[in-house]
Amino acid sequence: MPLQRRLPKRGFTNIFKKQWVEISLAKIEENFNSGDDVTPEILHQRGLIKKAKHDLVILGNGGISKKLNISAHRFTKTAKDKIEAAGGTATAITRAAAEVAE
């Protein structure tokens, strides 16, 4: 009998698990010009993320020297500090109660 059938089944899979799409500041720096707006939809159109329907997290890896207006569902502390130090804005996207209910 195969090993996976001999071992006991343990745990469960959470079907309500939150899925995040992560992108670093270095990738944003490479693909956008100063003054651009960065949203999940624009990142999806440019091919930087696969799906715009999952929540987006901006990671603080790399540096940023351009003034960008970035909208995402969540930012790491270092990413937010680096964006604001470069003169840009970091706007958190919140979901409306109607969207969550769907």
C-alpha cells in the first residue's frame, strides 16, 4: 500500500483563507515612471501580478526613488516609509461591506 494511504489524515483546509498577492518596491520601481498611479488593476494589465481579484501587499524589498501614488490592500511598514520618503503616497484600499458579503 502507498505511503500516503498508510499515514493518518490530519488537519483541515481552511476554505476561507485570505489570499495575498505580493509585489516588491523594486518591481514597481522598474516598471513605472515618476508621478504614475499604481493600482492592482494597472499591475495586472502590465503583467506584474497574475490576478487582480486577490488582495495586494506591497513589500519593502528594494528601494524607490520615484514619486508614485500607490494603492494596495496592505503595506509593510518599511514599504510605506520608503514610499513616503520618496514623496509618494501609500493609500490602503478597504473593501465595502457589500463586496465582502458577495
